Amino acid sequence: MIHPIRQLALPLALLVLASACSSPDPTAESGAVASGTAAPTIPDTMAESSPALSELPEGLIVYSQRKPDGTYAIYLMKPDGTDRRSLVDTEGPDSWPTWSPDGRSVAFVGGTAAQPDLFTISADGTGLRQLTDTEAAEQALVWSPDSQEIAYNVEESESGPFAVRVVASNGSGDEAILSSGPGMDFVAVTDWSPDGTTLLVMVDEVSAGIGLWAANSDGTNLRLLRESTGDFGSGAKFSPDGTEIVFQADQDGGCIYRSDPRATELVRLTEGCVSGVALTWSPDGQWIMWAGGSDGPADAEVMRRDGSERHVVVDTADVADVDWQPSAGR
């Protein structure tokens, strides 16, 4: 079974098969690029025409995109899919870009294919900083609501062990707060609540499948929200006010759901979505955007929080790990 955060371990052939269509040939343009060479800038995608797209809140979308060589770089765009431009491109694949809650910085996993580490960079492409330097594979990450800490996932190998670690945004104080072990094959954090008290966590219990769990921000008091014989809770994210969560679940054919924070009352928003999607809320909590995630890239789509007004904003099938800039960053 491929665990939900194992994007970097997927073979290139699988990523190519995940595409619905080929990528356009990029044109080079100078920009903020960590490796010292320019990342490709992709022409604006012709988003599906609708008056609703003009109503999208401000705040840039940061996302990772597969390049022609199969690696990933990180880009910015407007929520309607226009004004796409490069932010950073390190030597290896760059994935899981995530805005700090103050909207001033982006944390991401990059470096080299052999050793992905955690980095931050300012929204204007300056101030690249490496936070970790380990042989383990750092993966999906989330910020604390005060922008002072980052929780991230680590796998020692494809078969584990797995851990959730927390590091200060200046790179100090790195420590594990949750680890796989007897009875728990896999663990990964997906979000940090706006009030700072709770982490959303995916846990694979032995023979029980991946379920959605919650834990205190220090990793204590791990408790089950919803279990599943398949995968439940992939990409789970709190709404900006913390009153709802959105996630993907492999039930009823696979789709996106919205619910209360305890995942008790489910509202189905889409049908037949790809598994392992990356999800993000607009700053006002009225829109939801998603794209490919751990299982490979896909189109980027947006819809209202009730599932209406669904539109494709990037149709090149090579977008992953989208995150909407908080309003404070404007």
C-alpha cells in the first residue's frame, strides 16, 4: 500500500500515468531560484470562464508543479489560475509548499533527490533557509498558527518507521512528538488547528486501515475521529475559523467531504476524486481548492464550500500541493 504522503518515493512512470494530458513546453524566465538556475515559468492557463472566478478572494496560491524532467519546482499563481510564476527550484524535487499563517513565508521540502530537507523562503523569493539536515525523508508539513513552529512528517525508509516532528521556524529545537510502533504502522500530520491546540493526524492501525485522528499540539492525547478499512482523512485541513474540516476519503467511490472538527457529520462535496489530494481553504473560508498530492499531480480545481461552482483553474494535470495564502499576507 502506498501511504498518503509518499510522493517523493513514487517512480516517475507512475507520475506520468497520473497525468490526464501532457504539460506545455515551459519558457525560461529569471526569478528567485535556490539552485541558481531559472525555474520554468508556465503560461497562464485558460481557466473555465465563469463570473464566479472573479469573486475568488485575494491571496496567492503556492503550489508544486512537475517539470519535463519529472522533478518538481514551486510556483505562485492567482486563485483563478492566472499570473503563474516561479518561486524556487532547488537541485532536487520541491514539494509540499505551505504558507506561514502570517502569509510572509513558505515552508517546503527540497534539496536533493537523495536527501530532501525542510526549507523556508520569503514570499518574494528571498531569504532561503535550510531548517533540517538529515538522511531521513522529510515530507508533508504544517505551520503552528503563530508561525513560530513547523510540524512535519519523516520516514526513515519506505517501510518506516514514521514520525511527526516539530521544529522552530528558525531551525532550532527539532524533536519527535509522534512515532509509529507496535499497533501503529504509519502516522502523519495533516494540519494544525487555528487555535493552536490540536493536530489532525492520519494513523494506520495494524489491519484497520488509515483513519483520521486528532492529538494535542505536543503529540499527547492521540484520539480517533473516524476509522476506515481504506484511507480516510487524506489532506485533512481546518477551515480558517476552525469550525470545519475538509478531507478526501476512499469511501463511496472516493470523494471530498466537509465536516465538523470531530468528523461526525459528513457533507459530500464531490464524487470520484483522485486519492491523496492536497486541499486548501480560501482565507474567508468560502472556497476550497485542490490538486494532486501524494499519489501524483493532477489538475487544480476550485469550488465553493458547499461543492457548487466547481471549476478547473489549471488543466495541465501536473499540479500538486496547493496552498492558499492567508489574508494577512496581502
